[in-house]
Amino acid sequence: MERFTHQENAGRRLQKFANLRLLLGYMYAQPGKKLLFMGGEFGQWNEWYHDVGLDWNLLDYPLHSSLQHWVRISTACIGRRRPFMFWT
């Protein structure tokens, strides 16, 4: 069974979320389309399954809600950025 990236990282929960933010930041820095799987934007522990909804109750915890806020801000910054070749 597949697991989300922050489950496979070593360390305590705070370190896992820091590593996940680092990995997502690296992904946002690369050119091309950005791909987030369902639940990845707020650090869902379980793999997404089509018969069960996302674990939205995780947003009640500060680590999950801060990760969602970080992804929202990063996505907004990427949307406003112009490609380098169009800079004048």
C-alpha cells in the first residue's frame, strides 16, 4: 500500500511536516506543471480512497492547517509569476 511522503520521512511529526514543506517548495521551484494528489495539500496521513472522503477534520490541527496555508500562498505566488523569457 502506498503512503504519503511525510509518513515515510524519519523524525518526529514537526520534522516530517518541515521536510514535506521543503519537498513541496522544491517542487514549486521547478519549471512545469505542479501536481498535488488529493489530500496532499493539507498533509493527510492516509492514502486517498475513492469510497471514503478526505480527512478534512485534520485541518483542526495546527500543523495540517499551516501546511494548507503554506501551499495556498505558494500556489498564489506561482500563479502571479511571469516566465523568465518575458521579463523586460
